[in-house]
Amino acid sequence: MTRTRIWHPFTQHGLDEPIPNIVRTQGAHLWTDGGDRLIDAISSWWVTTHGHAHPRIADAIAEAAGQCDQIIFAGHTHPYAEAVAEGLAALFPSALAHIFFSDSGSTSVEVALKMALGYWASRDEARHRILVLEHSYHGDTIGAMSVGARGVFNAAYAPLLFDVETLPFPGGDTAQATLDALEAACRAKPAALIVEPLVLGAGGMLIYAPSVLAEMHTICARHGVLFIADEVMTGWGRTGTLTACEQAGVVPDIMCLSKGLTGGSLPLAVTLASAAIYDAHYSTDRAAMFFHSSSYTANPIACAAAAANLAIWREEPVPDRVGDLAARQAGWAARVRGWPGVANVRHLGTLTAFEVADPDRPGYLSTLGPAIKAQCAAAGVLLRPLGNTVYVMPPYCIDADDLGMVYTAIEDAISAGCAAKA
Ligand code: PLP
């Protein structure tokens, strides 16, 4: 038994799998202390957008660290947060007029849920039920887990999770069933629907159509049910556009953003809200304020990174880079469709995903994932399949050679039958 002092996330230390020590990151590359180079095919848990250690972001962080490292954000502000607010206002729909900062995707979701319930409480309406999509994932805090799919991730904590109403995943054949279920659920006056727009990430990179997203929004609007778009994974170009909602012409009441908000360099999140949500908490009565904070709310160094990221989006041809990567990923998806033993090949924007047949144990606990991960690591590629779901979601700076190496490593791992199936 090898006990480690550091307890890693989503890691079973009892399996004693190797834990590489990464000492340097640059662009699409990571280097271990042994000097091995890894190509980051998953954007280090979907956060790195433009590339690791982007010079504009790194410079902004250094400047802020020496100028204004941390300030209580209750009742105070600073130029870095103001720059983020201005930058977001320039890029995002004007209807999402208000910005609440927090530290992670999970906290941005907690904030969204509290905003929604606060909205209804301010109107003296007892609406607190949340509608969710089957297979969804919104984070690992108690509220975020409550609105996510129940399963191995959270079975031990089930007694603490609040009840939600789950709509079927709106896949091709089941889209109408989802819309019908939503229509019926809305009649019982729930508080809100929360969705991952177009792609359910941790649930297995499951993709659904913009038309369904648009229709879900229309139904919610018709019934006065708040629409929360969790763009924590899908935001910042991943699906081919700045946000996934854009592809459906949807402006939600509340939008959660994190991960690529700082280009993936520092933890920061925002929950964007409509004027109606903000106004519901606006009063001369202190008891009616929005009761949420964390010590590091809108930390200036993280905000400096986010402001630099927003400047990159404004001033550099990021959509072209996203488009180039999306085209390569589409081409690869077309090739993978011809491979034996893979199913359900799908592609959206900079994401390609598929399942590798695992007759023993498909799903998140499939041992194929770790086996493929190990073989890819040996070939110099960082991959982390979700069970038997393999996906590639690299930073936008990845070049054709590196992407080719990622594809080859995956093909080799799969065609070798994942010999090292753990
Ligand atoms: N929401 C979605 C859609 C996510 O994919 C994730 C994380 O992957 C989260 C929320 C939680 O974000 P974080 O890990 O930063 O708390």
C-alpha cells in the first residue's frame, strides 16, 4: 500500500497508477520532471483555450500580482474586475447585464441556483424545483451534484442531495420526448431548468441539436421558467462559437462561465444574470440582498488573467483558430467512423468523441479508459477518456503535427486492442 500525502481529485490511489510530475507547460505541451513531453489533448480538463502559459495572460498575471494581489470584493471594486465586466459586456448578449464573480464552475452553478430561488422568493412565489437533463454534470459541490446525474460519482452523498425533476436526454430519437416532458414539467411551476447547452460533457460528451436547445428555451420562456445555461465546459469556443447558446439563438436568464474565462490559467468564474434576476435582489432592505460570497471573489490576479483573455478574444483571430481546429477534428471524426470497434462517433466544434466497445464493463468505470490513457501517455499524449468514451478537445494553438500525433496515439492504442487493459 502506497499512501500519498497529496490526495488527488478523481483518482483512486489504491490502484497505484503513475502520477506524472508536470514541471512546465507551454502552448499545447506539458513537460514532466523527467523531461518527457506530453501533448495536451484535453486542454488540462477542458480549461486551456489559447494555449498554456500564453504570454499576454502570463504578463497580465505578473503585473497584477505586483500591483493589487487581493481585495475584499464586498463593497469594493478594482480595475481588473471592472475590465472583466467591460470585456464580457462587449462579447456577450446585452440582456445578460449583470456579473457575479466566483471561483469555479461548481460555484458558478451554486450561484445560479441561488439566484433563481432568490428571484422567486422575492416575488413571494414558492417555486424551488429545478429541472435537469439526464446525464448532466454541473460540478461536485452539494447543489451542483444535486442538479447532476445520480450515479457512482455521488451515490455516497445521495441523502444530502435535493430532489430534482430529470428530463430525458434530448438525443436524435428522444428529442420530442424531452420537449414533451419539459412542457408537462413546466405546468407544475418549477423555478428553473438548468442545461449544458449542446454538449453534456462529463456525462459522456453527448451532443444534441441547437434546434432542441432553442425549443427548450422557448417552452421555458412561455411558462416563465428561468433558463440557466451552464456554459462552463461549452463556453469560450469549444463548440465552435463563443458560447453554445449562440448556435441556438438562445439568451438564457442566467449563464455560468468558468474554465476558459482566464484562458485556463487561473480559477475564476462568473454567473451572468438578466436585469430581472438582479432587480429581484435590488432593494433598500439589507435582508433582500444576494447572500453569497467567497473570500477570493473576483481576485484581482485572476481577473487580470480574464481581462487578458477577453482582450485576446477581441483582438486576435480566435474564431479562425477555432474554425481551423474544428475542421481538422471534423476530418478526423469522418476517418474514425471507419474504424472497427468504435461507435457513435460525434463531432462539434473543437470536440470529437466516440465510444470504444467494451463488452466487459462499458461506462465510466470501464477499464478501457485507463488503458488507453496509459498507452497514449507512453506515446507522449495526455488523454483522459471518460470510461470507454474517448474524446479529443485540445487547446486552439495545437498545430497539425501535434494533432496528428494525438490521432495516431489513439488509433494505435485502440488497434492494439488496448493490450494493457487494466
Ligand atoms: N459545469 C460543467 C458543465 C462542467 O463541465 C464542470 C466541470 O467540468 C463544472 C460545471 C464544474 O466546474 P469546476 O470543476 O470548475 O467546479
